Amino acid sequence: MSLPKPPLSSTVLRQPSQAVGTRRLPSFGATVQTSTSSNEEPQPDVKQALRDTFALEFAEIERESREKGLLEGRQQARTQLNEALAHQEQQWLKKEASLRTALEAERLQLARLVEALGAQQKQLMASMEPLVGRLALAVVTRFLGQHAETRPLIADVARQAIEEHQLVGPMRIRVARVDYETLLRLAPDDALLASFQVDPQASPASCLIDFGGGQLDVGVQTQLANVAAVLNGGDGRVAGA
């Protein structure tokens, strides 16, 4: 079998003809032509055109989304705050109920204690009443005796009665001679001295005040009798005697 002979240098190689509608592949050394003519304008960016066209809509959607997020955040925060406040209120109510129960128990205990002290006080006063009566009468008697040694007792008793009964106008204070002399000796400058008069029938420590509306007995013996009547309960003798 004989090998084919190489083509001569003057031989021209031709490609077979290409039918209409078939695509012709470029050769390695050929230049690729673009389908865009040099006179045509470049196509605009579709994404950028959409962004420019719907810019207002996108901004509105963004604003609504932001506002919706803020509203939901506020509502969630408000809900959490209300739940926390409700929980705190329940805790305070429980604590208040516990304190009220404790205070009521303390009040009942104090009431029982006061009642017991009142009963003991009544028993103590009942047992000490005779002793208190004798002691009070002895103190009053001794006080009046010491008072007579340093101040004119009749003058003080009369002055107190005049102030207590609000006696006004001219009046006579009738006393015994011995009390009048004591008044002159102990209180010669007393403003009430001019109203005192010696009553020959008056006993020592007696004092009768005559005024426009009547007569008032404020003698020491009368005052002691009133004190004894109060201490004795009106039975005419010292309690416990």
C-alpha cells in the first residue's frame, strides 16, 4: 500500500461549502466579531434601572418595616413591664397580707395584756383603798398644820375660794381672833387684809365669806370634812378605820 503524497506548495486547500443555516466555527487565527455595531448605544443596567424606578417604593417599605419593628419592640417592652409590675404587685399583696396577719395577732395579744393589767389594777386598788384613804387624810392634815406655821392658811383658803367662785364687789371675811392675829403677824401687807373681820363667835380655822349673793363657808375644818367624805365614800369615817 502506497502512502499519499503531500500537497505541493502551489496547491490551495479549500473547505467544503457550508449550507445555509449552519454555524461556521472561526478558525484559530480569525478575529471574533461582536454582534454589536459600533454605532449602537450600550444597553442600560437592568438592576440599576429597577432600583431607580422603585426607589420611593423601596424607601417607603424600609420606613414601614422600621416603624413596624419599633412598634413591635415597644409593645413587647410594655407587655414585659406590665408582667413585671403584676408580679411585683402580687408579691406586695402577699407580703401585706402576711404583715396584716402578724399585726392582728400582736393587737389581740396587746388587748389581752391590757385587759389583764386592768383587772390587776382593780384588784390592787381595791386592796389598797383603806391604806390610801388613811395616808391621804394624814398628809392633808399635816400639810395644813405646817402651812399654818409659815403662812396665814385662812387668807390662802379665802383667796382661793374667791378666785374659784369669781366673787366680786364688797365682801366680809369673818374669822376667829386668833386667826386674824396670825394674819396680821405673817402677812401685814396682804391686799385682802382689809376685808377680814373678827367674829367673836367664830372658832379657830373657821372662815365665812359674806358677799352680795350670800354666804360661803371655806373654813379649814369644812375643807377637811369634805376631803374625808370623799376618801371615806361619804360614810363619815376614814376608810379602813
